[in-house]
Amino acid sequence: MTKLLDFARLSARQLMKKRMRVLLTAFGIAIGIAAVVAMVSFGEGIRYQAIETIRQQSDLTLIEVTGSIKDGTVIPITASKADLVRKIPHVEAAGPVYRVSFSTLRQTYIDVLGIRAGDLKALFRPVLASGELFPASSNQVLLGHELAGKLKKYEGIREGDLFTVVIRDYNEYGAPSDRKLAVKPGGTLRAREDALDNLLIMDLDSVSALSNESMPYNAVYVRVDDPENVMAVARDVQSLGLTANGAFRQIESVNRFMDLVILFLSIFAAISLVVGALMIVNTMVMSVYERTREIGVSMALGASQGDVVTLILAECLYIGMIGGILGDLLGIFFSWVINTAGKAYLLSQTGNLFSAFARYDLALVTPGILVAAFLVAVVLSLVSGIYPAFQAARLNPVEAIRHT
């Protein structure tokens, strides 16, 4: 430990003799680090805005579980599978559903959701604008807000009016065969701005009895207790051989896309890091050349090749640390410029089109980015110092002492 402290003091003393050269070299690294920090922060800012928009417009804790096809075999939703889904950790509520389509006599197509009233309350927490929920095993239905308006406008159907829907089947020869069923809207949902606004909601057992399928339902809706646990629940669902879909898939797509964007931005910004690394190599090669006699005397007095390498790399470590700190500070400054001037310019040019940007920063600087950038600067400096260090260690002490 004492030896390492001596090396640290000697290296610091050597760098202090060439302050301006060391500062300019460190700035070479700092510019590259600042560019990387700014570009990565800009990418992270765009990622954060996109994800927050999805969070506000979608229900992240709701997952739709459906069957899948594995190795050519269809894996359907069965009662046992639904029970297994309910037992997955962090599942707050789960209920089987049946999705089907009806049409009115005037050929207005209606998407139908068959679900039990208790599951509807637990999964969607519906708020009624009027009327009541449907009783079990009945033909009474609940209308989504948008669907109720459409039926009233184009069909003249109001809440409480009995109307006929057409259920299309196909016989063994593929010919269509229609059945008719009278249903009565018993209630209307308040506007939710989600898929339920356009659905006709009916008791699950009633819908299953109307279908000719062997399975009583074709999906299971799952309510997760926290958005942070959605991905874990989705993985558990997939381990059962089923398919999990929901708004979290949009976040996955955004993350994959932004990872590529950040990678390309970082590659272009890293070009300046290469320039900074070459500056360190040049600085240390010149330093070794200028101190050839000094290094020869040290080796003649007992300094080993390892000691010389350690001394040169310690100087590179200092340069990397200075460059990393300056780079982080410059990166924060560049990000601030993006968040102030960049956002103001964007809003002035696009008006209300990107008004949502006013709530968020365009560049998002995180502690993880700053720490990673600092470590990159240090590692790059040490790697750049390897060649000069070994060049110094290979000097012949006698010839080095004679060097003028």
C-alpha cells in the first residue's frame, strides 16, 4: 500500500510539471465523454417520454392471456390453465372471457365480451353512467359508452330497448347459417377511453352457450398488482405455454427501438473518444521520450519494469479521472442546453404538435450514465497508456542514461 501511495505521489508530481499539456489531453477525453453523455441522455429522454405517454394512455397492469401454438400444437385456454394463471404471484385478479362478434339486423357489427359480473368489477372497476350490471345467465347486456352512442345514432336503440342480434355460424360444408337472439341493454358504462367503450358486455355463460366452440372461453384477463411486476407475470404466463399481450408490449418495442437509437448515437459520439485516446498515447510517448534519462537512472537504482509500467499507468489514471469528471460536467451542461434551447426551439417550430414535450426534459441525465461515462474515461486512458508504459519498461538503463 505504501508503495502504491508513493507511485501516486510521484505520478501527481510529474503531471504537475506539465499542467497545460495534461489539461489539454484531459479535455480531449472530456469532449468525447461529454458527447456520449449528451447523446445517451437525449436518447434516454426520448425513451422516457414515449414510455410515460404509453403509461398515461394505457392500462399497464391489465394483461390479456390467450392460447398459443407450440411445435405445431395448439395450446388452448382451459379451466386448469385459467386456475394456474390465477395462482401466479402478483396477480391481483383474473377472469376468463369469451370474445365474439354479433351484428344487428341492419348489419352493424358489434364486438362482444363475455365475462362474469364479478370478474368485470375486479378487473375493470367499471363506473356506470346509467342502469345496472347484467345478471348471470341472462340476455341483458351492458353497453360501452361509444357503442351506446353509435347504436342510438344509427339504429335508434336506447337503453332498455329490446333489439335483435345476428349470430353467424357455418355448417359442415362451410355455408353460413345465421341465428337470432333478442338482447336488452340494461346499463351503459361511463366513458373510459379504452377498449370497453366500444364493446357489448354480456354474461360469460350466456355467450358461451351461444357459441358452437368446445371451449367455454378463449382468453383470460389478468390484473397485476403493480406495473413493475407486469413483465414478471408475463414471463410466468409464457412459461405455461400461453401468450401474454397488453400495453407493456408497446414499452418493450419502444425499449428495443431506443436501444438501437442510443447505440448509433453513441457510436458517432465515440469517434471523439478515439481522438482523445490518441492524444493520451501521444502525450505519454512524448513524456517517456522527455524522461528517458530519468527512467534509466531509476532502473539503474533498482526500479523494476513493473514499477515503470505502474508509474506511467498511474499518470494515465490521473488523466482519465480528470477527463471523466470534466466530461461529466460538460455532458450535464450540453444536456441542459438541449433541455432549454432545444426544447424551446422545437416548441416554437411545431406549436401544439409537440406540446407534450413541455412536461418532460428532452435529455435525461441519470447517475448511472455519469458513473458509466467516468469509468469509460478511466479505462480508455489506462488502455491508451499501455503502449507508452511498456515502451518505457523496455528501455535499456545504460542507453537511457546516455540519452540527452
